[in-house]
Amino acid sequence: MDDENSFFCNCTVIHEDIINEVKKEITDDENLLNMSEFFKMFGDGTRLKIINALMLSEMCVCDLSALIGMNQSVISHHLKILRASRVIKFRREGKIVYYSLCDEHINLIFNQGKKHINEKNEKG
């Protein structure tokens, strides 16, 4: 039977050997902070929709606005955040600015998250 207390240790043993090995490999605080900021980009539904759309095609603000059903100023705000975090990039063609993902890593992160959620849903 699982009760709330079954998830906690009932001892005070410290495994120094494990701690010392992990200390050698653990990511430094600055990188963890940068990763935390990066992962925040995936914590908003609108930004996820934009990322998902840009995985499929390069698009301009007008296209994204029509696809997602939000006004251009809201989409532009999210694009600015995604650009600042180096999740997306842009190119200008005349008066039109087209957005796309910075690199394949964004696809991988999105797809891994989706796969994780789908597995959780299948298992119940």
C-alpha cells in the first residue's frame, strides 16, 4: 500500500561515494540557470503552438496569427520572447519577415516532450 510517507527515507545514511561521483559530473549552476530560462519557452501554450507550426513550415506573423487565431500583436510578443531565447530566427524578404526554428534541437525537445506525454496517457 502506498501512503504519503512511503516515498521518504526512514534513515539518515549519507552515501559519500555516490555524492562524490555525482559532484564530478553535475552541471554547474550557471548552465542550469540558462537551461531553466530556455525551458521556460516551452511552458506556454501559445509559444508551443508557434514552435509546433514552425516545425512544419517557415511562417510570417500574419500566417501564425491566422493559424493560431490570435491577433498579430500577441503573436509578435511571443515571437520576440522566442527570438531572445534563440529558439527561433527570422529572415526578411521585402516587407515580409519569415520565422523558423533555430535548429533541429528544438524539434527534438518538442518531440521528446510530446512522446513523454503520449506514453503517460497510454499507460493511464
